[in-house]
Amino acid sequence: MTAGHFIFIPAVLLVGIVIGWILGSRAAGDAYAAELRRREERRKRES
């Protein structure tokens, strides 16, 4: 195993964590917005 592995592998893992963090936060934001829309629609139907 070369010395490059000690730099390359953690760098790839870090990039993966960052991409996962970004995609996860977008998905969570979309889910939250969808839930707010559902609640607003229910409130309009009940009124």
C-alpha cells in the first residue's frame, strides 16, 4: 500500500460525507415543505 492511500481514501470519504450532507439537507427541506403544504390543504378543506 502506497502513501497515496493515506491521503486519497480519507479525501474520498470526506467528499462523500459532504455530498451526502447536501443531498440529505435538501431532501429534509423538501419533505418539510411538503408537510406544510399538506397541513395547509387540510386546514382549507376543514374550514
